[in-house]
Amino acid sequence: MSNLQFDFTVDKSTNSVIINREFNAGQSLVWDAFTKQELLDQWWAPKPWESRTKFMDFKVGGRRFYAMASPEGQEHWSIQKYTSISPETNFKFFSAFADKDENPQLPGSEWDLNFSEQNGTTRVRITIYNESLERMEKMIEMGFQGGFTMTLNFLENLLTTLSQRQ
């Protein structure tokens, strides 16, 4: 493993989780991995689960509706509503668990993703603001840190493969 930065901080005073992760890939490729359905579904779930996007409309006011699906067919649905997009540098969305008919289960969380590149290394800073401490603690109890760390490692592997093809 290289010396790329990775840290995961829980701030109970602001109901926030802050994740900083560096990738050995160009900013536009990392941006695409977070914003294009065909790439997102390759890394967004901790194995053996997989991400299955039903639809995604990456624009302000647009949505992504997807399931985390287990090998046994169990599905956990989520909806993301995009609230702000500054191409290749930042996007924000509201995230909530949902049922299979797109009915959100509130409260949810606000995600703020920032992308910057220096010398071929792209840094992604993700801040997740939860509407309540209770929701944040539930997210942590459900194994978010371990699961999201695993998915970011899958992303690192995907980016390495995609970079080699370019």
C-alpha cells in the first residue's frame, strides 16, 4: 500500500462523519467514479453485497435510487437527491434509506464531497451531516466505517485498473 492519506473522523458535536481519502488517479477519473452509474455500481457496496442502481440522474434536483443487494437477494434501498453540483470539484446530496417504492425513511443525511488534485493524486473529502445524533450513531452501529472503508479500497482497485487502460 502506498502512503496515500486516509482518515475517518466522527464528530458527535456536529453529528458529522468526515472522511479524507487520497487516490493515485486523476481528478476527472475519480469524479467519474463517484458520478457515473456504471462505475459507481462497481464499487459502492461492501462485498459480498453489490450496488444495483435502478436509476440515476446526476443533475441538481436529480436522484439516484439504488439497492445494496446481498448474494441471497436481500435488498436495502437508498435514495440520493442531488442538491448542488460544481463539475469535477464538488457535489452535494441528501441521502436516506428507502423502501423499494422510493419512500424515504427519515431522518437522512447531507453528503458534501470535495475533489482536488495535486501531482496526479486526487483527494476526496466527504463530510456527512446527520440530521440527528441518533441517526449518526445508528449508521456507525450498522458498520458504516468498516463497510465504507472497504468500498473505498474497491474504488482504489477500480481506479488503478482504469488508469492502466488509459
